[in-house]
Amino acid sequence: MTGSIEQGTSQTHGNTHLLHFLVRLPRPMEKVWPALSTPDGLAAWCAAADELEPRLGGAVSLRGLGSGRITAWDVDRVAEYAVGEGGRVRFHLERDGADGSVLRFTREFQGDGEAEGESEAGWRARFERLIEHLDDRP
């Protein structure tokens, strides 16, 4: 089974940018969760986590995305990281059949929408790496 990345959407409201993606993943939620919630998992496809305290209110620092706090934490389901000034990265997992997962992703950030890695194309490339990472895991 391979994953798929549906067309992302992008919105801009003044200086605030929002990206949304729906990503179908070839693994159950329990296998996907570590890729979204651990330093090793995030480093494999998204960004190095210089700090990650896996709990609501815990500190987080994602290289290239910013530092801040964990603002939502529902184990095996939701991780939201408030990073930088007015930014956030939200991963929301849902079951997709017996063996798959759906990732509903939101990235909110302030400033230049064409910053390196913050475009739809930049996040699509990250999700392609996530799918490859999950395909490499037993």
C-alpha cells in the first residue's frame, strides 16, 4: 500500500498564512504517531527536534520552524506545536480502514509565504519523505 497526498490548500489573511493538507498513509495510527511526536520520527521527514517534551504545555523546538510549546496533545491522535511568533504545526490522525491512517495537517505562520520550506511544494516534499519513511518501517 502506498500513501497519497491530496491537493493542499493555502490561504492568506493579512500577514498570516495557512496551509492545509490531507495525507493518506499506508500504516495504522499506532505506527504513524512516532513520526509526528518523537525527535527521531520528526527528524526523519520534517525537521530536527532540538527539544520535544511530549505532553501538553511541553517545550518544543523544531529546527527551521521555530520554538514554543505543545498546545494540543492527544496520544496517538493529535499533536499541535506552537512555534515561532504566531505559528503552529498541527497533526491530526484518523483511522482509514483497518491498516491505514489519514493525516489532517495545518501549518500557520506569519510573514513571507514563500519562505524556504513553507510553500505548498515544500510541505508536499516533506509528506513524500514521510510516506517513504513509513514505507521503510516494518
